[in-house]
Amino acid sequence: MTPPVPPRQPTGAPWESSDFLRACRREPVSRTPVWFMRQAGRYMPEYRAIKERASFLEMCRTPDLAVEVTLQPVRALGVDAAILFSDILITAEAMGIRVEFAPGPQIPEPVRSRADVEALRVPDPAAAVPFVLEAVRRLRAELPPEVPLIGFSGAPWTLANYVVEGGGSKEFVRMKQLCYEDPETAELLLDKLAATNAAYLAAQIAAGAQAVQIFDTWAGILDPDDYARWALPYVQRMVRAVKASAPDAPVIYFARDSGCALPLLDRSGADVLSIDWRIPLDRARETFGHGLALQGNLDPVALFAPWDELRRRADLVLERAGRMPGHIFNLGHGILVGTPVDSVRRLVEYVHERTAR
């Protein structure tokens, strides 16, 4: 169980008094802050209008478009934080791995041998992804002063699965095979991914992000022993490196479908653990105590429910979160395509009204 950390003193910047950052630091808030993973995306008509004239990668690589898409849910929904519009595989491209989307991620030349891994770069973010950092700088200038910006990256284990498999998969057999058959090569790949993405997160903070999130979408395909061997140590390295560079910026860690490894998650070093909808928040709180903030964790499909049912489920999340400081309302994963925008907007308003102190 993580021991309590004394609350940090604010610096006086406009966003420092935001409920989102205060919740990250387990400080009292005026109301429970709300934002959503994938809050910018295909369920929004404003996003679809841009998507008609630009591909997904063009949107990620063009600061004007990335800024506009990031701002859309802030304007439309009244969420308490913005999250940069990009993709976790942007850093794989920077390492020398060709990435395509058709429509999901495709790696035409997967990384599978020792020579493939040794050829990968650990790039300087300023040189490799200047368009991302320019988008962050513009967003900090254009966002309302009180709305923090969240940067993000993928976790090494999750990224390794994509680049070794060659794209998405239900089982991700090839990365596990690499771990079994050639653990030294698997370790080198995870080392390079950790170094690349730690530097990437630190660069986003330096450019203007106030917090960062590490997405470990495929942590749940590991049993606890393998999670402790192949996922957790590399997240820990990332968090330590980010904290050494930017000690005041909260780090959020999201390990999807990781209930079997729940007792290990607080060893990540993150300030906030984002919990998927399969784990009740009160169970997570019993596991971690009050030394960490929690984020989550409404089932994304609940947004398709009639309002009375959606409200009941939102109430249950809030009740399980408890009254102690340190809760950020979110989903247990990203907003789904086809989600009614009015349901998302109404949910934000309801959580704010229901939790107003």
C-alpha cells in the first residue's frame, strides 16, 4: 500500500486551482472533476467533419488539426481537462517503425528479431515529433486558463505487442513468444520503448502539459507473475524518469483489465491509478488505501443506456469512490463510436451538480 504523500503547494499558475489537478494530488475539490478517455473522436459530429478531409495520421501530425480536435470536447461537453489528440504509436514511428491505419493500426514490417530491435532509435522528441510538441504549446495558449492539458503515451508492454504482432490482435501471441524464446531481445525492446516514451512524456510537460497518462491497454493479457516481469518494471522506469524531469506533474497509469494484478498496480509510482469498469472503486480503495488518487470507472456502454439507468450507474461509481479527496470521474476505457453526445454532456453536468461541495 502506497504511503500518503503531503499535498503539494500550488505555484499560482491559473490551472493549479483546477479540480482535476487538485484531485490528482488528493486535495479538496469544489466538485468531482470529469474527463473521458477518447473524449475527442468519432462519436462527435465536429470530429467527423474534420475526418472527411484528413486521415487519422494527418490529424495527429498537423498541429492545427490536433489542436482543434483536442478543443472540441472542452467546448461541447464542459469537461475539466483536455487530453492531447494523438496516438500511442506516434513514438513507434519516431523510433523507425512504419505505422499505417487501415482503419486500425498496422505495422507492415513488424519488429521480431534481435537485429530489428537493435536498429530501433531512441529519438529526441524535439527532433522526432515536433508536430506533437507544437500542438501542446498551441493548446496551452488556446485552452481556457483553468483547464489543464493531459499529455500521454503508451506503456512499453502495450506498444511492444503492437510492433511485434504487426497490429492489433485479440491474443498478441508473438510478443509472449518473444519473451519465452528470447527474453534478452524482449528486454531490449521494452527498454528502448520505456526510454523513448519517458522522454516523450517529459517533452510534453516541458511544452505545456500539466499532467500525463500512460496507457497500458494490454496489461490484462498477462498473469500477475508475467505482469511483474514484463510490464510493471518498465512503467516504473518511465514514471521515475518523468518525475526526475518534472516532479510537479501528476502521472496517471491506466492498466486495462488488470484485476488479477491489482495488488501490484500501486508499485508503478504513478500519482493516479485509472481503474477499468471491471474493478469496483471501493475494492481498489481497499487495496491501495488513500495514498493514491483513483480515476474512473463507468462502463463505456452505460452511455448508451436510458438516462435513469445511466444516472443510477454514475451514482454507484460516485458512492464507491467515497468522500475522501482523490477521485476523478472517467470511464473504465474510451468513449465508444456511436455514443450519444447528449448523454456524455448530460453526464458531465450531472456529476458536477451531484458532487458540488
